[in-house]
Amino acid sequence: MSQPIDTVLLDWSGTLADDLPFAHRAANQVLSLYRKPTMNVEEFRERFFLPLRDFYRTILPEIPLEILDRFYHAAFRFFRPQIPLLPHAADFLEFCRTQGLRMILLSTIQNGHFLDQARRHGILDYFSEIHTEVADKRVTLCQMRDEGRLEPHLAIFLGDMVHDVEAAQAAGILSGALLTGYNTRAKLEAAHPSFLFADLSAVRAFLEENSRAAED
């Protein structure tokens, strides 16, 4: 009998929270401020990548990162009350809790943005660990592995971006790429994730099958 997955690491934006439209609008406000061409949402999805510092260098290399951060987060803060969870997110978190799965949040999101949204949606208590404002998930996830805070063969990292896939690969854990967020299918497929999921309901079905297979 094989051991089932016992730890689910989750990105926030585009994985649990449907904030892509609002991040896109906030980014365009910053571009407009500096009289740069704005992007439509598909162009934003195509061009956006992590770490954030590297993305900023491609669109406004002449502006210091701390200044861009200040303007972007001021714009995004205005949109926070409108941001919903993605379909199936609340049900998925409840499913993981009833199955006794440990859930860890690992995100670049500013801590204040996360806390405001998670509290409003009543999901803050689902997470056993919360890591926000993560500059490079590859580094953080490898540190967690090296410190013995997760067993790579018993964990999966769910995210919507190539960087999430790369972080899981760097740490030697399963990667579940979701088509609900910031990166396109083509970009995610090119990163070769362990699994490509349409949404969190598909992840739930996978985890149910994983649990059954471990019992056989």
C-alpha cells in the first residue's frame, strides 16, 4: 500500500481567489500613471510572470521597485472588497479539512491583501501555515523541505503560474497547475507540471482517487 498525499500547498491569486481582473486593472493604472501602453487581459496573462521584481523590470525598468509597489498596492487595495473566491475554492478547502489534509498557503500576495480577503470569505482557519509576501517560492519551498516541514513524496503544490510549477520541481514535490488564473494553458504545459487541472473540483477528484489507490 502506497502512502497518500497528506499536505496540500496552495497559491492564493488565481488558485483560490479570482483576482486576475483586479490585478490587471491595478497594473494598467500604474502603466497609465507613467504614460505607458496598457495591456488587455490576455496580453497581461501572456506577459505576467514571477518573481514580481523581474516582471516589473520588463515593463517599467526605469522606476524603482518600491515606488511601483506602492502605487500598485494602493490601486489593488481599492478593489479588494470586490474580489471573490474562485468556483469550488470553498468546497475544496472544506473537503481537504474533512479528509485531514494539511493545507499550507504559499503566495507572493501582500499579507494585508490576503488577510482582508481570507477573513471576509471566512477561510483563514483552514491553513496550518501561512506564507505571504514570498519573493521566490522556489527558495521558500526548498527551505521548507530542507527543514523537514514537509515530505516531498507526500505533498502537492497547487498554483496557476509557471513559477509555482518550477517551485514544486525545485523541491521535488508534485506540481498541480490550474487553468483558473494568471498563466495560459500553453505556458503551463510548457513548464511540464505533474498534473494540469481545469479547476479545484478536478483536484478534489484527483485527491479522492489518490486516497483510494493508497488503500488498495
